[in-house]
Amino acid sequence: MGFLFVAFIVLPIVEMVILIKVGGIIGALSTIGLVLLTAVVGAALLRQQGLATLFRANQRINSGELPAREVAEGLILAVGGALLLTPGFVTDAVGFLCLLPPTRRWLASHALKRMVVAGASRSGFHFTAGGQDPFGRSPFSRDDIIEGEYRRQEDDTKSSEDRDALEKK
């Protein structure tokens, strides 16, 4: 609840105050131009960093590895791009931090420590990050496996109908 309060109430108020103060100092048109400039520069940087991350993910997939870090970085890039498109200087600063490789890698490594990432390969499931849920269980524990047998009902009814037809002949 606290995060949502900050994100939807406090942050827009802070952005408006900063935009009004900057507009009072450098003028309204210059402030609008500066906000548009950060959006254009951010979009170009997002494109470049996104393509580089996609290329690295493709290389890892081709080598048979799970691109967990690249997926996390891609999510951080998406958040950074959305923040850069939002008018304001605070969101632009946080957006640019998300697009810079050192801070993005740092954020991705912290996110991966908290996540369970599993992938299927030819040799079965393997874990690349995390490995347990918050309760200390493996995501594929014996508790998740239900053993049993099954048979198709339609096959049984067909065979009994076939037997009835053969008996009548």
C-alpha cells in the first residue's frame, strides 16, 4: 500500500513542483523542450540497450543456457522506458538509471536473488537463480507430484459397443 501511495500520489505532486520551479527559472517552453529532449534521448538509448540485451539473450539461448539475467534486464529496460516517457525530471532520472548498464545489471542481480528461475532443457529442469520459494521448498518438490493411472472412457465404451454388435451378429 505504501509503494502505491508514493507512486500515484506523492510522485506526481513532486514532479509538478519540480516542473513548476524549473519552468519559473528557465521558462515554460525551455522546460517543455527539456522534457521532450529527455524522452527522445531516452528512446534512442532504450533502443540501443534493448537490442544489445536481446542479442545477448539470443546468444545464451543458442548456447543452451537460460537467459534469466537478460530477461530481468529486459523488464528493467521496459520500466525505464516507461519512466522516460512519463513527463517529469524525477521519473526521467530513475528511467535513465534503469537504462545505464551498470545500474541495470545491479538491479537485475538483486531481482534474480529474490526470484526462482527454472527452465526446461534437453536434460530436464535446471535452476539458474534462486532455487526455492519463500517457504524454503523447491518449486518442483515431491509434494507437487501426484501418482496414478488413467484410461480413456471413450475407448471402453467403444469396445463394449463393438462387443455388443459382434454378439448380435
